[in-house]
Amino acid sequence: MTGDPEAWDFLVKHVTILGWLVAAPLNIVTILLAIVMLLLKKVRFTDIHPYVFVLNVITLLFQLVSPI
């Protein structure tokens, strides 16, 4: 909490736009890269932390379903 909440408005606007425009495509790229590396046997599933991968997929589903 700050004494002047309007001073942070510019930052909140930029972070919100970046979250909408960058988060979902970057999440898709990350998941696809992990899947390709798994299929090419460059990494094992345990190396990419399975719970992080599963949470990424769940987050992507929420990002794709939620309205902008």
C-alpha cells in the first residue's frame, strides 16, 4: 500500500496489457518446447518438474477460456 496510489497507475496499465498479450503466447511456447524436448528425449519428465508442467497447462487452459 502506498500513500499515492495514482502514482502506480502507469505501471498497473502496462503490466495488465503485458499479461493479456504476452502471457498466453509465451505459455504456449513454453509448453510446446517442453513437449518437443520430451519427444526428442532431450530431457526426462522428472527433469522439467512435473508439477510445474501440469500447473502451466492448467494455467494455459484458464488463459484460453477466460474472456479478455
